[in-house]
Amino acid sequence: MYQTFRQQLDLCAQEGLVTIELSTLGGDPEVARMMGEDVRFHSEVSPQRRIVFLGKAAIYSAGTTFMSFFARENRYLTRGTRLMIHERKLTKTLQIEGPLTTCIASVEATLNEIQASIKIQNEGFRNLIYGSNVTMDEVLRKAPSNWYIEASEAQRLGLIEAVL
């Protein structure tokens, strides 16, 4: 998916409006972050080109992460589209076995992984709500139980520029 995205981005016009249309039930958050960084980079180095996001039907999870890399004024949703915001998920079995110092290292490594993932998650939340009426406290309160936001509500909250 990332390779296809990059190929299409590279083929886009170098001036004027470029619209990225998306509908997704989610996916790999790191791929979404890579795609988003490409959008951010190209938007900064090519100001003669305006790259906008047009979400259709469902923009869940990694799709919302991707959308967060667009400036708020470059985010649009079609009528009835739903955003879904949630915390990152982790499924991991931690087996503690061996010399005690090795056991501590394994537990600390897992704790470091969780803490780093929370920092990355919260960076994305901050990008998403920047310039909106949504507070970080509100996102952190609602995200654990999957926060669904209809397009008109997203506009009212200032998460997007407009509903088309």
C-alpha cells in the first residue's frame, strides 16, 4: 500500500490542488504515519501545491491517523462519513524466564515499548486536534472506547474544514 501511495504521490501535479480520497476501516498505524509524513513533507517543500484530504464513508483508526497529518484547513469529509479515534492496541505475551537480571530487562523492554507507543499515539492525537475545539483530555477520555464522530460533528468540533 505504501509503495502504491508513493508512486501516485510522485505522479501528482506539482502545482495546484491535489486531492487524496480515502475510505478505510483502519490498518497499520505506522504505514499511516509514513504516508502522513510524506504529505507533510511535500506540503512544506512545495507550497505551490495544495494537498487536501477527502474522507468518504468511514475513516477509522489508521485513516484518522493519516488525516491528522493534513492541516485542518485541508481536511474534508463527505456527508455521513464517520471518523473513529481509538488508542493503539497491543497484544503481547510476556514470558519471564531465566536469570533474574534478564527477567528485569525483559519487563523493562516491554514497559519501554508501551511508553514509547503511548507517546507516538498522543503525538497523533495532538496533530488531529490542533486548531480545533477538542481538548487532549477529551480525546484521552473517549479514545479507549472507540470514539465515533459523524462528519457534521467533526466540522462543528473544528477537526475538519468542511463537509462536502
